[in-house]
Amino acid sequence: MFENTTIKEFTEQLASPSSVPGGGGASALVGAIGIALGDMVGEHTVGKKKYADVEGDLRDLMARAQDLRARLVDCVDKDAVAFEPLSKAYKIPKDDPTRDEILEKCLRDAAQVPLEIFNICLEAIEVMKEFAEKGSRLIISDAATGAVMLKGAMFGAAINVKVNTNLMKDREYADEIAGYVDSKMREYEKMANEIFEGYYCTL
């Protein structure tokens, strides 16, 4: 759907009246770009004598980063697919007895992809932390840039989870997901900030 579009085409569609791609897909793309910067740090570090003792760790991190990037790119399309049934459910007449049940299911389904994006971003921030600690000092600014991009992607995914949980009738289920997102977001926001500030404050 969007995986093979150009950057120009994707941003034009994002800016269009169409509801897809939207915030979830945009967050996934930003996250993919963010973790790609971590992989770049690894590529510029492996093979250098100064970092020989962490080369094995960096190669493992690069493999993880490549997997995370692929999963985030995949979520761009998955988010669009999940949103379509929800957009149709909103159009069901309010006096239709099946509306609430259908809408509740669609809200749950629509929340799952941004929740997946959110969780991938958490793992990516952890990976970025290791890239920043073990990667070449000459390219650490890219790890810092990637960290704040992942933080932004995480925030975007979080709001796209909560916009759906806020409308759910099953408040126990909704509050459990929302509470999880709130807790992890605070924890990983701090981690991403530390990666960024650890470099930025030395300039």
C-alpha cells in the first residue's frame, strides 16, 4: 500500500483529505527512520580497532535494529488497514442495534497496531541506548537524533492508542491498556532524553 511509495508521495498523501495514512502510520515511519540511524552508527563503528571489544555486541544490535526497522515499516500499512473498518463503523446509524458491538471491536482492532508500534519503539530506544554507549564517538550525534525521533514516534503511537481506548465501552480493558502506555511512556521518555542529552550537553 505505502511501502513502495516515495517520500514525496507519502507526505502528499499524509497531507491530503484522506484519513490514511494518519498519525499511526506516520509514527511508524518516523520510528523506522530513527532506528535506522542507530544501525548507521553500528555500520560506522564495526571494523575499527578502537571498538574491537564491542564489535560482537554492535553486530547483534545492528541485526536487532534491522528487524525493528522492518517491523515498523510493515506497521505503516497495517495501521491503514486497521483503521478502515473503524471509519466505516462510525457511519453505522446510531439507532442500529449492532452499532455498539461493531464499533467496540473496531476500536480494539484499531488500537492494536499503534500499540504494536509503541512497543517496537520501546525496544528500539533500548537498542539506541546501547548504540550510543558502544558506538563511535564520531557519529554519536546520529544516535542522539535517532533517540529523539523514536521518542516522537513513541508519543505519536501512544496518542493513537489512547484516542481509541478513550471511546471504548469496556473501561476495564481500556484502562489497562491506557495505564500500560502511560507508565512505559514516562520510563522510555526519560531514557530517550538521557541518550540525547548525554551528547547534546557536551557540545
